[in-house]
Amino acid sequence: MIAVIMKEVLRTDGTLEKTIDAAGKETIYYEDGKTVKYTIDKKGNEEIFRPDGTLEMTLNAKGELVLYKEDGKTKQNKLDNQGNMAIYQDDGEKVHSITDKDGNYAEFKEDGKRIDHILYKDGDYVKFGQDGKTPCFARDKNGFEKYFQKDGETLAYTKDPDNNETHYKKDGKTVAYTRDKDGNETHFDDREIKTSVKDKDGNTTYFFSDGETRCSYKDKDGNHTFYQNDGETVLYFKDKNGRKTHYQSDGVKKSFIEETDGSAIYFTANGQTIARTVDANKTETLYRTDGRTRWCSKDKDGNATYYDSTGKNIWYTKDANGNEIHYNIDGKTPRYMKDSNGNFTYFRDDGKTLSYTKDADGNEVHYKKDGKTVEYELIDGKKHTHKINNFKNKLMTSRLLSKRAR
């Protein structure tokens, strides 16, 4: 609709200075008499233009001021009649931020509707979650910070101006742990009793239920020392590879060492001399008082081997059923066998040829040099030279020898 000009005002040089249309709207022109500089309608709504003719700002009758970018179309900011200033995003439509008349500043997310954060005039700061309503972080004018859980009310942790942190459990009240400005952490249980302290280097001290007495200490490399109830005396030490060294009651002398494969070394009362060892297959070896010379080894099934004073040559073996094989001084050649019922079988020097047998009642059967032919027998102390049934003795001998071969 074209405005009907009711009045024109010219400058002394003849250029147009102002017009008034039928609606009472005044238009004032720049010196060229063509480019509009300013308009105001009868309601008091004003427009101000730049020399290039683009709209610079508007001021309506309510006192609301809008400033436009250089294109004259895109809004840059807006000041309402209460003194609240809005700044727009690049599109000129979505709000970037609002500063109210009191100096409180609110910044919005990309959609221009959800609040991102508010900076109050007194210096307090609040940041909101994705919904633009739920606080996730707050900082007061003194620099004290609060971090909230998802509900925007329950505390997750706080941080003071010196960067000391306090972290809370799910209830937002019970302290879970604190972290000081240097990175040292102190952890607490549900009663807020201290359970551990982790220093900035990654070394951790654990405490008993009283929160004061040291329970264990784990260094940054994973080596772990456990203490007795006094918090000072070492109970055992576990290195980063899982090897455990257990100590006697004094916390100094070693009791035993456990390897990760299940093997172990046990010490005597002096904490240095080896008393026995257990390998990964659960075979146990006992040592003499020097801690080096073995005198017995026993496997997981209960089969035992006993050694002479050198710890090298076998003295005798005893299986889980109580059957024994005794050897000559060379530790290889069987000298005699004794079964679990008390029956003996003796060999000649070769360790194979039978010499004689003796049952649990003391009755003996003696063989000739071939180890097969009976020479005589002693029954109830009386010697007999006639043949006897020695099948039982031969059977016992065969079984024991075959067991040794296995």
C-alpha cells in the first residue's frame, strides 16, 4: 500500500527534508533528499536508517529497541522497555543470550530456547543439561563448584577454590572420597570411615575398619604389603607378578613363599633355612637341617621317596598303600621290599634275583642263586627243605617291582 503524502518539507537548497503521510507518519531524509534517515509514526514507533539506506534500528512505542546488522534485515540485539538486552545468533531469529536489567546473563543452546548457562550479577554461575532446565554444574562467586547427578539436585561432587574435591555416593550426602589439589585421594565407607588413601603417585594405603590402623600398602607398580592387626608388623608381601612372601609373627623372618603356579617354599623358625618345598604338581620335598639336602619327597597321591644323608641317592620308597622298596647304597638297586601287611622280599646284589621272603609271622622262604628254586624254608623257627607253595611271595614281588618301574 502506497502512503499518501500530505505534506513535504524542503531544505533551503531545495532537497527534500521531511514528509508526513496521511496516517501521520513522518519520514526524515538524509541531505541528498532521497535516502530515508528516520521515521516515526503517530504511535511513536521509530525507525533509524544508515546512510546506505539499510535499517539500523527500531524503537517501538513500548520502548523496545532492536538493532540490526549491516544488511538491515537480520536482528543483532534487542533491548526491551525493562532494560533486558537480548543478543541474537547469526540467523537473527534464535536468541544467543539475554542480559536482564539487573545484570544477570543467560546464554542459550543452539535452538535459542533452551538455557545453556546463567551468570548472575553477583558472580554465581549455573550450567544446565540438555533439557535447558536441569542444573548439572554451579559455581558461586567465591569459586566453590558443585557438580550434580542427573536429577540436577543430588550432589555428585564439589570442588573448592583451591581445587580440593569431595565426591559423594548416590545419596548426594555421604562422602565417597576426597581428592586434594595435589591429587591425593582419601576413600570412605558408608559410615564415612576412612578405608584407603591413594597418593598422587598412585601408591595406596588401606585401613582396617577403625579407619586409622593400616591394613595394607600397595605401590604404584602393584606390589602389595599386608600388615597384622597392629598396622606395623608385616603379615605377607605380594609382588606385582602375584608372588607371595609370608612372614612369621615378628614380621621379619619368612614363613613361606607362594608362587603363582601353586608351588611354595617353607622355612624353619630362623626364616632363612628351607624346611620343605611344594612344586606346581603338589609334590612335597622335605629337607634336612641344612636346608639344602633333601630327605623325603611325597607326591599328591601320597607316594613317598626317602633319601640318604647326601640327599641324592634313594634310601627307600613308600607308596600310598604302605608298600616299601629299600635300596642299596647306590640308590638304584633294590635291597628288599616290604608290603603293607608286613611281608618282606629280599634280593641278591643284582636287585632282581630273589634271595628270600619273610611274611608278617616271621616265616621265611629262601631261594637258590637262580632266585626261582626254593632252597629251604623256616616256619615257626624250624627249617624245612621240602618244596612249598611260594606263589604268594612271587606275586607280591612282581607287583612291587612293576609299581617301581612305573
